[in-house]
Amino acid sequence: MKKMKDVPKLDRPREKIAKKGVTSLTDQELFESILGRGTRNKDVREIAKEICGLKKDRQGLIRYDELTSIMGIGPSKAAQIMACFEIGRRYCAPADGCFKVTRPQDILPLPIIVEMRGKRQEHFICITLNGAGEVLDSRVITVGLLNHSLVHPREVYADAITDRAASIICVHNHPSGSLEPSPQDIAITTQLREAGLLLGIQLIDHIIVTKSGYLSMKERGLL
């Protein structure tokens, strides 16, 4: 793992907050931003990674004694992190309908996905996510013919950039009912993955849905 001093300045957590907004940060980057610096023997990125690996209590929070068990975190830093948890609970409680994606099937209950599964034309949808994996927005990018929809990476990533998204999931339906990805599906997945690497917005998955099921390109090993 690179030390913080070796990370390009624009890619460091506090600079990313200023440039892209706080929702673009991963959990580890958020802890790096809170801590600010590490110790003589341990870089801040190593400490933040260990915090992310701690077990949470029944309320989904990390305990004070768990924090202080990490080398490099004393009472002061532990108190600082606990204060951030509490102020977040008081002022930034998730709004009703906040949707977090941790696996492919998590997107299936989204209204836009439920509606598209029975469509007679192929719809291509982009779901934008923040650094915590929460859905920022979901949009229809293109509507095609019976079994074919043309899409270009610039159309997919235009709104993702506006949303300051950290990652995206693409979804399209197969009106035919077949879940098998076509050569065109595989090709556009490759194009979108490569475009995302250049833009710094990860393509997490490309999912095909029908009335009766779904297929994850990532789980199939095509992403």
C-alpha cells in the first residue's frame, strides 16, 4: 500500500472533498481525512484500513475500545472519530429511501428496474453511487428496438460526472427473456470499464434483467 505522501495530491482525501465532494470518498478515505496523519511508524492509510476492518456493534458503530486497540490511535484520535460518528447520527441521518448496494440483487427492488423488466424494448439504465455504495440517482440512458440498444460511454458517464459519483452500475433488459449476454453486451461492458478507469469512476457491474431473473457480468467473470 502506498503511503499518503506517495499519493498524488489531487487524489488525497481532503483534496478530493474540495474537488469532488465528500460523497466521492470511500470509507477508508473518510477515516484518512478525519485522522489527518499517522504516526512515525505507521502511515495514516494503514491505520484507516485497520479501522475499516473492525467489527461493528448492534447499532452499526465501532466501539471506542476497538479503536484504541489499533496501534497509532490513542484516546484523542479515538474520541475524535467517535465524535464524528455521533454528529453524523444527529445531523446526517439517511433520508427516507436511502438505498445501499452491496451485491447485484440489491438493485432489483429499485422502481426503475422493476418497471423496465417487462418492457418490450431494450432499455439501458445507469445507476450512480457514492463512495459508500449508496444510490445517488438512476436514469434511462437509451431506449432501443426490440432486442438492441445502442449506447456510448460518453452518454453513460455524463450524468455520473455531474453526480460526482464514485462508481456506477449499468443495467439493461432483454425483452426476449434470455439472460445470456450478447457479443455487443460484452463489448460495451469492456468499453465502459475502460472509460471508467480513465475518468476515475468505477464500473462495478453490468447487469442483464428479464421478467424472471438477472445476470451479473461481474459474477459471470466478464468484468
